[in-house]
Amino acid sequence: MRNPRIYLETSVWNFAFADDAPEKKDVTLKFFKRIEEGEYKIFVSDLVIDEIMRADDERRNIMLRLIDEYKPEILSITDESLELAGEYVSESVLSSENIEDATHAAIATVSEMDALISWNLKHLANLKRMEKINGVNMKQGYYKRLELITPMEVCNEEL
């Protein structure tokens, strides 16, 4: 059996050091321990790197060291993923102000990830949004279901 392919959105890397949110930090570190144990094949995108590069110096350096330590495969932002992100906006799944969140979901979909992992509960990791994203995906010919879940859900259950 192959290891699940999971896309780690920027918030996951950020919460590994979030002293102001100790519960999420603890779960995130537990999640990274499972990655260390080889349970998952992890991916990020150029967009994740771009978002990290906009963080303040200290946070950016910490997240870049973590990425260097775990060595996720880096996916490119493609025209196909940008078009799908645009569909999420035109179908009112996400607003144009949340185009980066739409792009994360689109990259994960186009790359046939098993799940997108995020702490962004408002725009990504929630049931209503997941159903809407998967609905647009089906209309656009992407039939592999994308799970949009938090690190907590990964730590408590298998994908």
C-alpha cells in the first residue's frame, strides 16, 4: 500500500512554532512526528514558499528550516491550477480575496493529492468548503476526491 500523498498548506508550517496557540502547536508537532516516521509523502507548492517568504524574518527562517528538514516535494503553480482556482472563485466557493486559498486547493486537486492539510478552518479545512470544492472539481473533470482536513484529523485517523 502506498503512503498517502498530502499537500501541506502554509498554516501547517506556521503552527509548528505557534507559542500563542499551544494546542495547535502540539498537534502539529505530533503530525510532523508521523511524517518523520514515514507515514505520508508530503508536498508543498511554490505558493507555500512564496507565502513563507512574506513572513517576518524570524518566522520565515524557522519555517524554511522546517521545510529543509522534512524535504517536501515542491509542486509548481500551473496554468491548469490557476484556471481551477478561478473556477472556485467564479462558482463562489471562495472569494477573489481568498485566491491564494483557492490556488492551494487547485494545486492539490490537479496534482491528485489525497488530502490538503491546513489549519485554515474558515477557507479550507471545513466540511462545507470541502464539499463545494469537490463539486467544482467534479464539474471540471477532476474525479479524485480531495480531503481538506486539519493535522488533528490526520493524527487521530488514517486518511
